[in-house]
Amino acid sequence: MGLTSDVIASASLQRIVRVDPTAVARRVGRLGSVRTTRSAPTPPGAPTLSGAHPAALEEHAISTATVPAPSAAAREQSQLRLAALATPPGALGRLGDIAVWLSSTQGQVPPIPLTNVRLVIFAGDHGVAQHGVSAFPPEITGAMVRTFLAGRAGVSALARTHDVHVRVLDLGCTDDFADLEAGVRADLQAHKVRRGSEPIHLADALTQQQYADAWVAGETVAREELGQGADLVISGDMGIGNTTPTAALVAAALALPGSAVAGRGTGVDDAALTHKAAIVDQALARLGDRTDDPAEALRVLGSADLVATTAFLVTAARAGVPALLDGLIGVACGLLADRIAPGAAAWFAAGHRSPEPGQSLALQSLGLSPLLDLGMRLGEGSGAVAAVPLLHSAVALLRDVALLEDLG
């Protein structure tokens, strides 16, 4: 992976997280076996089904081991239940597919309602934003972080409406937030790695130590959210210029040129779009033959917030907790998560389709079809949060609709 084990282990030891054992016990207890709506005794010799991976909650160094898949038995039983509902075959469309996916991730048939959906917004500035790739100045990053804290951003309104818990963290903002109350600032910067990142077309975005620190930060944050009983996680983003490094990451992963992945981001004109694609190509040329190492590509082309987001998604998947991906940023990190920890993608669903071309290409590579296609390009996790009601609907349909055999 291009990182020495002693660097990674050192970073891991610097951040020991305490997981709420009661919350974890609740989570593990829920996922221990598949349950059906009928309380018939388990037939002799029937397999014991497991949906959780409690050992994944323990502290560990960065692992590239394959992520255990969601429960195949729960998937099969939920598909049978879906086919037995008092609805025409296929009438529920994608809602039926999502219900089956949730059943498999929970190890429960029917799936249990989602009661603790948690969004973490990873914020950071990007050195490349100083090089003409965005329609807005980098100072907007800090202003938007303050807007999240005030609960006045677009995703804040959606999260309140859909009962999604929101947390914002500064992993790499250049703003020092000196105007914030001390406790608020301490919470915001509890996992800060550095100020900004290097411009990816001129230098490696992070050092190896910064990469390791950012990865451990993402793992730690995931464990904290799981310790609070999260049953679905969403990663959000804030960072002016962040569609450039994520486009580069998608390009590196899929062996594509900058012109195939560069999008308008915050709304750049044609000239800036062409320049943005050229910046991506320069960054890819710098990466060179390191393309085949996804962790090294993430270190060279990413940033502290993007590394932490990737680690957040990997850690949730290893713990058996599903994630709903947002736009280009979340999906690019999901793509890297699955390359670093094969099998992680089975724990992901796509909330929405972004106009950014890199997101559609990454979704195709992951085998994910987005739930919504509204032309949204806000970021922040907003498209995924907007899709949360569809997951609630999917659960309700598979749980509460009568079975054909129950009809009189």
C-alpha cells in the first residue's frame, strides 16, 4: 500500500476510542440471527445466520482484508418474502430491491426500521482550489462549516425533516475557527490532521504520516458513530475544489483521462472545465505507475477529509453497518474503499445521481444504481439524506404488507 506498518500502527495507537458497550450490544443483538414474521421454531439442523461483525469494532491497524459479505441467507429469505407479498410481482420496483438489501445487511427478515441514521460531514480545504478549478473561493469552506454548525445549510434542513443526526468535523480546513466557542471548536477539530492539502498536480496531497493519521481519524469517527447505535451511516463533504481530487481518484481507479471525469462542480464555465481536466491529467501523470496501489493513489491525489471518509466507509462495512452514498465525493470514496478493502461495496447503496460524470462512472464500476436522479449537485451528503425516506418506505413495505397466503 505504500505505507509502512509501523507508521500505521503508531497512528492507530495515538487514538484509542471507547465504544459504548450498551449500544454495541444492542446492535449486535439485533443482527445475531434472521427473524421472520412468524415465530415458528427453528427446524432441526437449520443454519444460524449472522449479520454483524463485532470483532470489527475492535481497534486495528489499516487492513486490506476482504470485507465479509452481508447475509446471503437473509437475502434469500427476504426475496422469498417479497415474492409472497400481496402485490403483483415486481410492483414495488426498486423499493423491493432496497428492502432485500437492508435485510441482508441487518441479517433480519423482514428488516427492522431504521431509527438512528447518522451523517458525518468531513470538511477540508484543497490546495488545487487555488488553481482555477472552482467558481468559488476557498474561504467558502469555513463559512459553510459555520453554517452547518448553525443548522442552516441545505443538508441541515433535509436532515431535520428526515430525522438524520448530523455531525461536522474539520479534518483539513485552512480556517482556524478562532471565533467559535471553545467547546464547539474542540469538537469540530478533534480529528484535525492538517490545514489544507498540497495541490495534487504539483505535489503529493499528504505525507505518509498524514495519510495514516487521517485514516485512523475516519476509523475512530466511524466507531464513535457505531457506538451511538447507528443503523445507517452517510458521509457528507465540504471543501471548495473537492470535485477535482475526487475526479482524479476516479480517473486513476478506472484508467480514464481527465476529460472523461471532470465536471462543472460549483458551476465553472467551459474554459475552466477544460483547465480542470488538464489539472486532473497533470495529477495523474505525477501519480504514474502508482495507480495500481489504491491507498497510494488516495494519499497522492486525495486529502485528509477524503482519506477519513474512505476509512469511515470501510470501518462501517467491516462492522456490518450499511452506508448510503451521496454524490461524487461519497461515491469516489466508496470506490476507493472497495479497492482498498474488497467487498465493502456490498454494504453501500447509492442515494442519488450527480451531474458529475465521474460519479456515474464510479457508480457503474461499483455496480450501484442511484435511488434518486434529481439533478442535485449540492454535496454535503444532501442527496443521500433526501433518499432516506425511500429506505424507510422499503422497510415498511417488506414488514407490513400482507402475505398472499393471509388473504381471505
